[in-house]
Amino acid sequence: MRADIGQISSYSPDDEVLYGPPVGLPALREAIAELWTRSFALEPKLRDLNVSVCSGATEGLSLLFRCFARDRAVGLPRGFWENYANGVELAGGRSVLVDYFDADGRLDLAGLHDQIEREHIELLVANFPSNPTGALLDRDECAALAGLLRECDCLCISDEVYARLRYDGKPAMSLLGFAPERVVVVSSASKEYLLPGARVGYVLSVNSDLTDRVLRKLIRANTASPNVLGQRLLLPRLEAELTDLRAGREPQFLGALREELKSRRDALVELLLRRGFRLAGRAGGEAQGTIFLMVHVPKWFSGSAEEFAEAALSAGVCSLVPGDSFGLPETLRFSFGGMTTEQIGALDRGLGGLQAELKRSN
Amino acid sequence: MRADIGQISSYSPDDEVLYGPPVGLPALREAIAELWTRSFALEPKLRDLNVSVCSGATEGLSLLFRCFARDRAVGLPRGFWENYANGVELAGGRSVLVDYFDADGRLDLAGLHDQIEREHIELLVANFPSNPTGALLDRDECAALAGLLRECDCLCISDEVYARLRYDGKPAMSLLGFAPERVVVVSSASKEYLLPGARVGYVLSVNSDLTDRVLRKLIRANTASPNVLGQRLLLPRLEAELTDLRAGREPQFLGALREELKSRRDALVELLLRRGFRLAGRAGGEAQGTIFLMVHVPKWFSGSAEEFAEAALSAGVCSLVPGDSFGLPETLRFSFGGMTTEQIGALDRGLGGLQAELKRSN
């Protein structure tokens, strides 16, 4: 009999939602381990002990920074989600911007190597597909980056929440498949499973001492445990995917979602190019993954990116994020994650109206 | 149009659970503010801005320690939930055990004053009803403690997750009603609403700069936002209570729950006294609140509290928490939160069997 748990039960069972374990429901941990192992052909295979379920990828990142960033220099990609910088700062580390790509959009291994040595970077954050630029790596580049991590004796936190939302037709990749001993992955149910408000994320590592012991302790102190409602909602979606994967099929739901997102991206790219925006993705191209499109401020607007965002908002056209918050000044981030055909039409008319109005007033 | 949010929407609406705000759904913040204002006759009244919803009381505590404990001495009650000590340590503070009560169970204001001055305590944790001892304060004691906080220029984090689970027939109290400018309250949906696995907690302060700005930023970095599934489950329960409170009635669900818990406590007290345990609550008495009962190791067992817990576990009687983890050695914590009449019977037989077996083997 459990006389040790601090919860009320067996009173009104239909109303009760009891505590789940600190690192997640066992069935969910198992499903995530199998899904990643199968999706990315991981070797060694992941087991339930290699998975810590937590309150969104955000909690995973925040706890990993507390584990590894303290008093250390942490390399953040130029073009980074601003929570990385917050997490490093709150953990007592120092953020250093690094450039993964050269001016032509090539993976700049020599440059990265120099930056890591010069700045004494011991922890590198990778995020491919990248928020905000939509950049991703191909197989050879993943292998080369893994080699660099070994060469520089560097640990890598790889934020892979968009791992399988890539639109270049190539198979999705995880850095965990290339340098398992140096890469800790963070991912979540938010993007591929449409559940951001469920707050279910996870950390993956071949080192189960991290995922099963250290993070268990930290999660207990930080949030006690991830909520079971979101976990229960996620589990059947993973199981449906596993059914497809075990049968050697591409996961059906994910495949259809990717098609839809690709067509949203294509429509937004077409519109923005036609309206005079230049793309600011890898090699000056379009986003190859994620739900974001990075562009330069158009020539027809004379102000800064922040001023453009303000003008678009106050004209009722749309809300945007200026690139400064990602370390990419004079750019703008559009999200196409929620853009239906009707909204693309409305955005087109809105931007047209804004341009016409500015022309009149000059 | 929102082109700034990092989520996928308008694709498969029935499957989507979209992000909620970092400090909680507006309707939930409002309901919590009104419920606390009405339940505890708070003055000034709380508004939605005075409420930060977060991922359980645990996240609230953890973030408050990060706000207020760094490089400071923090007074924890002797008999404390172990997460307080973890939170203080992770925030870079120093825990100091303080005694709220003297040997006769009286609130020891002079002793507390001395400890606060001597140890330079700037932050005091209060937890009434108390986990693990079940101790609570009456109205005069709350007022006296509020006076002490002012006198010593001390901030207080008051963990009130069991606020209305008190069995002495007196009205529930919140320290926020006595020293609003010095008390920050943490509470949750876990106990009174039977939703520990939903992970919905909240922080209350008359200083909305803390709840609406500082904690918004910290929650964003720590977990992004609390899950909306649990918030949606909690909201109608609060609304049902508000209907009762507005009509001047005692909340019906809570009243019935309290009666049930009181009868579970009474049955456990009767059983344990009969089996030779001495109670270790305030003034050596029974728990007046919470779902816990603290007892001394019975005379018929010659070992330590840890050894008793191990013996009870390995004999299949029950799992218990030894008091060491609360700073109360040689005691044991029983939870009656899940104890049905049948389980009380089984526990009775189990303890009887354990005692008989020990007698035989000696």
C-alpha cells in the first residue's frame, strides 16, 4: 500500500488526475525511444531509460543548460531562438555567437573550429532545421559536424523539434545518429504532433545517467513531473506512427502534414518574392525546413526591420518578429505555420496596400 | 494576422492544442484571483495580473527561489518538504532550519525573531497547513507572524497548497490576508481539486510586477507556458466553487472532500494510536490539516525510522517516508490522502503482523 505519496485518490476517481513519474509515463518513454531509433536508424538503439519526458522542449533546454553551461562559453548559432540566450544566462554561462555557414552558405568547418578554439567553447548548440532561417544539413554535413565535435572535444545540445519538417525531399536526420556520445537531443510534441499547448517535450541521450538520474532529480525540483494529460494525448499519435514505421511505411500523418506545410511555404515564398522581399535563408535561399521564412526588409521600405514590423502591425497587415532577437539584424521572420490559402491572399493584399500607402506618403 | 507565432494551426483543428499564454489563460487567472479574494477576504482584492499560472506549485516555488534566494539565507521550517531545500540550493541560496513552534507547540515568535536576526534570514518559507506535520495557524498566530515579518523586514514565500484542507472547523486562512506586501503565495490544483497530474499551479502577489512581468519572463525561459489541458480541466471546478461563494455558500465539492479526508485521518489516528505509535504533529498532536500524519517510531520497534520504513516495505505492509528527509529524524510520515476504509483495515492487519513477527524473532 502506498502511504508515501502526497496526493488524494480513491475519492472521486472520475475527477482525479494522479501524478505521473518525474521523467514521463513508461509507455511514452518506450514509444519515443523506438520512434527515434527507427526514424533515424540510431545505433546504439535508444531505450526508455535514454528518454526524459519534460514540460516541453523549453524545460529540457533550460535544465540541460543548468547541467552543462555554468561558467562555460556556449556557442549559439547566429540566427538562434532567443530562449537559448536566456537559458545560458540563467544557468550562469556565457553565450558566444558562432557562424555555421560562410557567406556562400557552405558549412564552415574551419571557421567553426577557429571560433570554438578561440572562444574556448565547450558546449555548442545546433538547431537544424533552424529556427529562424529554416537551414538544414545534409548527411555529409552532419557527419562532418560530428567529426568537428570530436576533434574539439565539444558537447552538443541539438534542438531537433523540427527534425522531420524538411521540404527538400531528403530523409530527416538527427545528429544523435552521427555522434551519439557527444550529442544530447531535445525535441517535443509541439511541432510534428500539433500539440504545443500540451507541453510535452523530451531529452534524448545515450547516457542514461543523464536522462534517468540527473534529469529526474532536476525535473523533480523544477516542475515535479510533466503533465499526464498531454502525455496521454501524445501516446496514441506516436503509436500510429510506430505502426507505419514497423510496416516499413512513411508515417502517414506526418507525411501529409509536411506536404501541407511545404505548400504553405511555397505560397509564402512566391508572394514575398513578388512583393520585393529577398530571402535570407541558407545561401540566401528559402527555408528548407521548419515553419519560418527569413527575409530582408524590402527596398520599398526605408526604415529598419523593427520599423517594418511596427508598420505592418499598426496597418493591421500582420505581426512579425524582427531579426534582431535572433542575432540577425535587418531581417524579418514570417511564420507560415498557421497560414491558410485565404490568409496568404489577405497578406498579399495587406502588403500591397502598405507599399502603395508608403509610396503615396513619400 | 499572426505571422509571428511558432506553431502550426488551421491544419487539423481537432488534433491541435495551441500554445496558451506564459502566465496562464486569462479566464483562469481571473477565476483564481476572485476565488482567493473571496475565500480569504483579501484586501487589496487580487486581479488577474496578480496571478501567474505555472507548471504546478513546484515550478512556482522553483522560480520564486531563483528570484529571491540567491546569495541569501532562507529560513525553512523544521519539518519541510524537501523540494524547498533543493530549490534554494539550485538558486544559489543557503537554507537555514527555523523552529516555528516551541517544545509545547506554541508559536515561538521570540525564538523566530532571534533566529532571523542571528542567521541574517531575508526570506522565510511558511507552509501551513504543514507538510509533513499537518500543523496550522489560527487567526491570531497569522497576525503575529505577519507582524514579525514586518519587524524583521523579511519576505515570506507561503506554500498554501493545503490551505483549505484543515480539520479543526475553523475558517481557512492565507498569510496573504495578513501581510500582503511581504507575502508571496504559491498554491495549485493538485490537492483541493484532485489534479496533481495536470500540473497547474500558481503564484499570487499584490505586486503585479512580480506576477505579470518577472514571472512571465522566467516562465517563458523555464517551460514556455503552463499546459492548457490542465488549465481547461481546472477552470470549471473553480467556476463551480465561485458560484457557491458568490451565493454565500461554502463550496460544496471542497466541503465534502474535507469531510472525507477528516474521516480518513481520524481512522488512521485511531489505528496508529492503538498500534502503539505516538503522534508527532504540533504539540505532539494529530495533523490538523493536509493529508499527512507524522508519528514517532513505535516502542515495539528497536531500529531507526529508516529501518522501520524498510521493514514495513519489505513485509509488504506499506511504503512510508522517514522523517529525515523533512529534517525530523526518528519520525515517519503516513499519507492518508489515498486511504480507503479497506486500506485502513489492511494497514491495521499489516502492522499487527509486523509487530507479532518482530516479537517472535526477538
